[in-house]
Amino acid sequence: MTEPKPAWDTNRDVKAIERSTTAYRFRSRLEARWAVFFDTLGVKYEYEKEGYDLDGTWYLPDFWLPEHNAGSRSSHTDMSNA
């Protein structure tokens, strides 16, 4: 039996957006803008580091902020402690 795909992995027609200052390829312009924001503030981040199963719902933070022990989704404006 195969596991269902996470919601973030269902649209494969989206082309990645590269930034020359990072090794990451972002899924959207909004994510690339957040990366610029974090870089400008000097906030260290990891992009789509690890996903989590939260009671049957797959959650993949777009950014993991290791110095703050927090994850962030670019579609939301709030930050939540992990």
C-alpha cells in the first residue's frame, strides 16, 4: 500500500525559483521574498527541512528558523513554535 502524497507535493507543474545568493530552489516568489527578508535581517533559515505528521495531516514548514526553534509557512503571517 502506498502512502498518500502530502498536499504540498501534488502540483508538480510549478517551476522552482532560484536565487543566486542561496543553494535553495523555492516553489514560489513569495517564498523567495521571505528568503530575501530573512537574509536582510541576518536570520538563519533552512528551507523545507523536514515535514511532520500531525494527527494524519502532513505539515511541511517552508522555513525552519533554528536560532528561534520555530517554523514558518509563507502562506501565513504568524510564526509558531515547533
